[in-house]
Amino acid sequence: MTMFRSISMAMLLIALVSSISIVASASSPEADFVKKTIASHKIVIFSKSYCPYCKRAKSVFRELDQVPYVVELDEREDGYSIQSAVGEIVGRRTVPQVFINGKHIGGSDDTVDAHESGELAKLLGVSENTKAEL
């Protein structure tokens, strides 16, 4: 019984420490930057310049003649920390992570799917037929 109690206490302590670190990091300068960036721009993409999935997500917006605000994480000294903050906010650390009007759309596949279904054009308030010359 004592061993069970020790294991239970250890698990409780781990859960408490995890919760505290999430709360602390949710109010970090990086999390504040992410939230402010999302709130300040119609379209935001957290990206890495060399990532083919990020390039695909960005190309969807070119097809719709829209200019997203792109945060290239690999070109910033604090990119790793910002990526971690995005991960804590949306539940995944992968890139790209796309936001429209403050709403999290998802990654590359989610963005392409939303484009193909017409949902992306609706969210942006543009015609589905709007295509930029590539």
C-alpha cells in the first residue's frame, strides 16, 4: 500500500509540475508574440523557409491572390521558442500552422483541403474563382 501511495504522489507531483509549466509558458513573451501576431493580421502562417509543406500552404494563398503574414521560424533567433509557443497554443509543433481571422486552420493538408472545399475562400471573403497568375 505504501508503494502505491508513493507512486500516486509521484504521478500527482508530475501532473502538477506539468500544469505549472504550461501555464507559465502560456504567458511567455513568445506566447504573447504569437497571440499578438495572430490578432494583428488577417492571415498568419508560422513556417520554415525550406519546408515543402510550408511552401504548399503559402502557394494556396498566392492562388487566391492573398498575402499572408509569414513568420519564418528558421530565420529568427527565437524561432524554436516561438514554435514551442505555437505548439502549446494549437496542440502541435509541426509547421506550417495557419490562422485566418484569428482562427486556427491547421497545417498544410488542412489548408489545402479548406481551399479545395471552398471553405478557405469563404473564410477570406473572396471568390473561389480568384486566381493569381503564377
